[in-house]
Amino acid sequence: MSDVQQTTNQPSATQPKLTKKERHSAILRYMAMGVNNFNYETQQGPSVVWAFSKVLRKIYPDDDEYVAALDNHFKYFNTTTAMAGMILGATLAMEERDGIKSKDAVQALKTSLMGPFAGVGDTIIWILLPTIMGSIAGYMALQGNPLGAIIWILVDILLFWVRIKLFDIGYDSGVKLVTTMANQLSAFTEAASVMGITVVGTLIATVVKVYTPLQFQFGKVKLAMQTGILDKIMPALLPALVAWMVYKLLGSKKWTPNRVIVLILAIALVGSFFGILGIEPTKS
């Protein structure tokens, strides 16, 4: 075969490597697994790896690049499973077009979007949908109307289709992203990383709950350590200190995530026993 024929048969750098069937196979694998591979270290990371293992093998014929791509997706990822398709579709398009060069951008995009998408997805999927549709379907069921059960089946079918469409939208957006910003990928990666760090920072203040009921008393005057001192210095100071401690421990080779979890449990139990740590009272 001549050199000209070989060049002609090689795929273009901008030509998609994956068929629509292969892409849909990836999102269906994720939908089937979802949180079934969930763990407290990387959460949905293993599910993403299992879903993408076949399509990434086609994108990365080189073994070293394939392993590096899988390791990249093994990192922490957690969002509402119904919304994850849009994020995963965009990252798949980025890897399909730019290969292993997009590894940092892929991780930055996942980190920056998983929090906001979880906020939207949890509100719609776990609050609005069950409340509204569940009330309608439940009332019909109590009246002996079989439409109550049929409605839930139809909603599940619709949600199944929506999840695939969100994946397609994410994939198309990812293609446009790497096409229009091909020369600015490093700038995009840095911007997405900053956004991801911001999201993680807000999660520390809102999700990590650390409270001390200690009080200083001088005669008849009482001063709560939490509200009177720590919150005056910086709101969510204790959660920030705990997050910093975990971050430093995970940077050490002697500490594994499981050991850190056991340490946190031990600190919580000991602190609760001696009255140093407690449950924050609800605000009326």
C-alpha cells in the first residue's frame, strides 16, 4: 500500500472516533451501575471507570495512555446520577478530540460542575419530582385508580430518555468546547480548577459539621466558645481546620483514607464523651 493510501485511511484529528451507539453504550453502563460501585474515598469514580472502560480503550490504543485515563477517572466524583450524563458527555468529547492532553481539563471540568449539578439535580429529582408526582400518583392509588402506578412508570421512562439526551447535549457541548478553545485549553483548565476549588471550599462550610458546646463562665457571665469566640474569628472555622487536617494526613504516605475515617470517628467519640464536641442546636 502506498504512503498516500495509508494517509488517506488514517482518521482525521477532528474526526470523531466513537459512534453514537458506542457513546450511548457508555452512558447506559453508567446508568446501570450508578452508585453500585460507590465508596467513601472516590464515591462514583469506579462507576465512571466501568462505564467508560470500553470507549476509552478505543480512544487510547496505547496501553500507558489508557491506564492514565482510567486512573484519572478513578478520582473523586459525586453528583446526582441523573445529571451526571451531561458532565460525562462533555468530558468524553474532550478526550475523544484531544486525547491524553485533555486529562487535566477533564478532571477540572468534572470537579467544577459536579457540585452545582448536584444542587440542581437533587432539588428536581429527589424533592420536586417525588413530592409533586408522588402526591398525584398516591392520591389516585388511594382512590383505586390504576393510573397512579402507571404515572410512575411513565415518569421513569421519561427520565430514562432525558438522561440519555443530557449525555448527548453534554457531548455536543464538549465538542464545541474543544473546537473553539483548542488553543486556550490550559486557560480553560486553570479557570475550571479555580471554580472546582471554590465549590469544594463552599462544601466544607456547608457539609462538614463540627460544633463544640464548651462554655467559659466568669461568675454569672457565660461565653459560648462556638458562637462567642470561634464564629467571631471566622464562621465555619472548626470545619475548615478539620478539612485542613484531613488534607495534610492524606498527603502523608502513612495515612490511608480508611485510617483517616477511623481517626475522625475516634475524635468524634472521644470529644462527645468528654463534652468537647456535640450536636449543634437547631435554630428556632
